[in-house]
Amino acid sequence: MVLKILGEVFNVDIHPQVYDCAVGMHGAGQYGAQCGLVEGALMFLGLRYAQQKGAEKTAALCKQLATNFERRFGSLLCRELRPEGFKKDNPPHLCEPRTVEAVLFHIEFITNLENR
């Protein structure tokens, strides 16, 4: 979802196969690992900047984004950002407020990169 939204906001076409590649990434398929709110933005940075800036500079941008995200939200891990886990009785959009906050965070981060 984050990848799709960032693509729309920054007018970047994303091939449908990229979404297929990302299908199990959100917390490693609900395992609780790195959160999809981070992964989508990291993928977007690769799509947006790897060819333009090169792999090394893009990896540095990814590290900067991850560091800033962890400072802001306290973790990169889904199991820590969503401590109640993935229970069948959870409401369907449990992470929606945090998703909105994360998307706005990423838009600001990328906008600052674009304006440098």
C-alpha cells in the first residue's frame, strides 16, 4: 500500500510485477519482522533513485529513511509497531492511523530529497 501511494503521489509508474514481489513483505508475511510501512518506502526509494543516483547512494538514502523512521516510530519491526500481533479477532484496519502517519512521514522525507 505504501509503495502504491508513493508511486501515485510522486507520479512514478510501478509495474504490476513489483507488487507481486512485495506480496509477502509486510512483516515477512505477518511473521512480525520489518514492517510493510517501511518496506514499501524502501522499495520506492530504489525504484525512484537507483538508476539516477546509483546503488550506493540509494542504499544510503534507505539507511537514512530507516534511521529516521525508527526515531519517529520507535521501531522498524511489525511485532513492535503492532504489539497485539495478527489475531483473527483484530479489526480489519487496525494499523490505519499509523499507516496514514507513516505515509505522510515518507512523503515529507522524499519531498525533502527532491528539493535538495
